Amino acid sequence: MTQDIAQRIAALADELEEHLYRYHVLDAPTISDQEFDRLLAELQALEEAHPSLVRPDSPTQRVGGTPTSDFPTVRHARPMLSLDNSYSRQDVEAFDRRVRQSLPDEAVEYVFELKIDGVALSLIYQDSLLVRAITRGDGVQGDEITANARTIPTIPLRLRQSGVNCEIRGEVYMEISDFAQLNAQRAADDGPLFANPRNSTAGSLKLQNPNLVAKRNLRFFAYWIHAEGGGQTRHSECLETLRAWGLMVPEHQRCASLADVFALYDHYAAARAELPYEIDGVVIKVDSLSQQERLGYTAKSPRSAMAYKFPAYQARTRLLDIHLQVGRTGAVTPVAVLDPVPLAGSTIARASLHNADEIHRKDIRIGDTVLIEKGGDVIPKVVGVDRSERPDDSAEYAFPNQCPSCKGSLSRDAEEAVARCDNSTCPAQLRRRLEHFAARNAMDIEGLGPAVVEQLAAEGLVKDLSDLYELNVESLGALERMGEKSAQNLLDGLDRSKEQPFDRVLFALGIRHVGTTVARTLAREFGSLDDLCKASVEELEATHEIGPTIARSLYASLPDLPALDRVLYKLKNKAKLQFEMEAEEAAPASHFSGKTVVITGTLSGYSRDEAAALIERLGGKTTSSVSKNTDLLIAGEKAGSKLARAQALGVAVLDEAAFIAQLQEAGVA
């Protein structure tokens, strides 16, 4: 009987894995979802009744791992190098010349691959079984996320070739439709949205619970292999081997000449929006593995391959109007109202115009046909005008001299490009100040979102920040869709906000030039708002990370705070907010203790301010620029010149995965 059950379990596991392969890799399912679920339920029932017969590569083992508190750091057997990249055709031609000069009198062929905009991952197989999955990390070591990788259906738990010991590398990604569905759900849950599919993929792989990762519909493309006794002589053969072993590989093609590469590049540059996943360029690789080996490597990149990136997405549309938005500090920002146009997977109806100088420099006029651009997660912006389609009655745009909200006068500092409303009681400024005050990195008031702020201001229930703490269930009951439970939740959120430390309160007040990092610095240096208001410009400028411009601006702004005496008095004495620093406990020993740290690029798990706060909590000091005094650089996605300077100076660099690992080790992640 046991033998029969073992055979049935093995047969079910093999059949289900074959169906998973046909569905996810070949996109050619042969049974219905209902039939698949029936077979899976039978296998689960048999395995639960006979746990000793569960195979490590059983389809039931893809999901259901227990949550983990951290990801172990693992050193790569071979460094995971990055690729040199460029947007320039001339740079690709120069790459080709270098390759051919290094291989005189040899024929050179390339493999053209689509460059998936995802997250690099290394898979280790022993005897064809997946035993370990490691993120790229800093290229030398990464995080082991095997339990999360096992949930990705296009990663085989067992290769379709027996007896294989190998390392496979590739890219984890999320299809555009799955990304849109994920963000729609997060929006429905009133959660923060991911900026793009790559960020959502990176964030998903860092989740501690594999069951949650399984719900993200991640996928994997393999593009590299190192196998014992592999026998392949060309990269194109490696890709076909990977496909035969049950993995998906990127769209690719062998190219006998650079002309073939450029023809394919032009094709995909035009057609990339039709793909189900995002690509940010193509990869060009020398096909011969022997030639790759002889070409060798630089300190960070192979000389046999490069990435040829696509330019930012652009589209043409009509500029219907220019609206002015008023910020919490009175800054008035022009926004282009556009005839909606599809661009990079979304419909764009508004785009940034930056300021009056930018409108004048580009001679942007209402009614113009404009060129808009969107690169990655960058906010769409107007980059040019097609003057050949300008209407005959077109007129230059005259930037108003009155605030669009309160009709007060606008002023402009000689050192700034932005115009500002000088009326501190401006309704638009009040709304933005309330939103800023309630933000997660400020007072973190649950339930006080933009819609509620709009109603509170419109009904006259809140005329300044201190009025928030005089709200009650009865007054909130007058608001639309504000039931008793929602009202009580908001009041509870306001009550909890009273425990926020002085630096958060200082940032929440919305003083110009006082971001979260500056607020922490000022709070630690001066200890209280009273002492801060008494500081001279020299004392402010002598403060770490407070340069002359911020010091002068602060000195000019702080004397105006007594004009808010009534508001501040109520916030301090009635609401009992924290206007003084509490004695700090000694920071625990950590990787950041005593180090000067710079953060650059985009982090998917934390805002830059949140990351800086954690570093300072662990005894580090954050600065904004890289110098010989910098000890450590945290490099997020799209790290630029600061990363290059840090590498030139020999500064230690952590990518986001390694940064999070250090936070977890210190017990604060």
C-alpha cells in the first residue's frame, strides 16, 4: 500500500510540474485551471497524510514556507558583475572596435538579448535540485532568498535534465499587467504605490513571508550558466541549454554584424511598449565563450558585453492649459494640462513645467503641440515644443502675479526660480501644510489624508495646525462619509501623534528648508524650539550639514515663528506636543557606528529620510556629499555620480539588500 501511495505521489508531482512548465514557460497549457487545482489538492492530501513521502521538488513546496526574520548573507562563487551601458550608438561602435582589436583576424559574432528591467538573481542547483537562491547584492555577496525564489513558478525546483550541478543567473521581473493589478489593490487598501514594476519586484523579494511573495506573480528569465562539464562553446548554446532545462530565456538572436544589432535595436525601441514586461534596453554579448574568456574583465564589468539603453519614453500631445499649484511654503508651480496621451504604460494628462523661467526658456504656450517625456519612475515633463504646429493666434504665456488660491501677491527671491505666495493664511497653503503635518515621516496621523484635509479646511473646522487637536467626534460627524468609527480612528491617530519626538514635530511645522535630516540635526544641536529661535546665523551655519544658504533662510524664517505664538502655544501647552529633545539612549553597536554615511539613488524599501533616520539611530552620521571623510555609501537604484566618486575614493559601498541586512542584524529593520 505504501509503495502504491509513493508511486501516486511521485506521478502527481511529475504531472503537476509538467503542467506548470507548460503554463508558465511554454504558455501552452493542456488542462484547465480547475483540473490542475483538483490534482494539486489530491497531492496535498496525500502528502499531509504521509509527510515522509514529500519530495523536496514537489509543487506543494513552492509556497508555504515559514516567515523568516532575516536573509543570510552569502558570498558568490564568482562575482556578479554589472555591465557597461550607454545610450549612444557611437559607444556601441567603439565597443565593437575594442572587441575586434583585441581579437585580430578572428570572426566575431554577437548575441542580441532584450534587457529585462528586473532584479538579478543567482540560482544554485545540485544534482538538478534547486538548493539556493542569492540576490546580486554588491556583486561579491548577496542575500539568500531561497524560500522566496521557490514561489516563482518559472524557476524550476528540479531541472529537466538529471545530474546537473550548476549556477544559473537571470532576472526576476513582474509583468506590467500584474504590476497594475498590485498597485490597484494597494490603492484600494490606501497603501503606498510602487513606482514601477522593477521596484515592486525588488520589494517583493525582500518580503519575509514566502506566502506573500507567491501572490506577487513574479517571473524569471535566465541568461547565464556555469555548469560542471557543460560542453557549450557559445553563449547562444547556453541559452538553448537553459531553455531545454525548463527555464525561460530572454528574446535573443545571433548577429553576424553590428548592422544586424542596430536593426534589432531599432525594432524593439519602437515595439517595446507592446511587450508584456518592461525592458530598458538590449544587451550585446560576444557569442564565443572562448573569446569572452580572452577578452577578460575590468574591475566591475566584462569586456565582452555591454548594455545599449533605450532613451526615455516620449509622446506628442496638445497643451490645453497651465494650472498653478500652491505648496505649503507658498511655492507656486506650473503644471501642464494635456490632451491625454498614452506613454510608457499609462495615460498622461498632466506634466511638470517646473517654473516660470522654464516656460519662458522653452517658449511654451497654451495650444502648443508639446513633446513630453517619462523615464522610469520620473514624473512626466514637457521637454519641447513643435513650433511648426503652433496656432496663428498663439500668445506668450504670462506668469500671473497673483496667487491662484487667495489672490495675494506673488514674490520671487533673486536666488530662486520659484514664485511664492506671501500670504500665510492662504487656503491652498493651509491644505498643503496640513497634509505635510500629517505625513508618515512627520506626525504620522492615520486617517488624515488629502480628502479629509480638504473637507476640514472647506468646512472651516481647521484654520491652523493647532485646530486639529480640538476636533471631536461631534465636529467630525459633519463631514461627508465620516462615520463615528472613522472619526474615532482619526482622533486616536491625533492622540498617538503627541508622542512624536521633537525632530519630527520640527519637520512637521513645515519651516522652509527644514527637511527630516535638517530637522534631526537642528533638534540635536539646539535641543528645543526656544533655543533654536535664539540662534544667530553664525551658530546656524556652524551646525553640521547646515550650509550658508540654509542658515540665512532659517535665520530669516525663525523670527517669524513668534507670529505663530498662538498656534505654537496651543500645540505645546494644550496638545502637549514635544518641543524639546528627550535624553537619547546610547546607540547600539552596529555596522554604522561612528561612520559618515551618504545615501544615493532610489531605495525601494525606505525613503531616503527613513534610511537616514535608521543610520543615525544606529550611531552613524549622514551627509549629502561624498568626500574623503565618507566611510560608507548606500547605493540604491540608479545611483549616479556619487557612486562613481565613492568608488574612485575607495569608499565602501552597500547596495540596498546589503543595507537591509545590516539593519536586520542591528534589529531595526
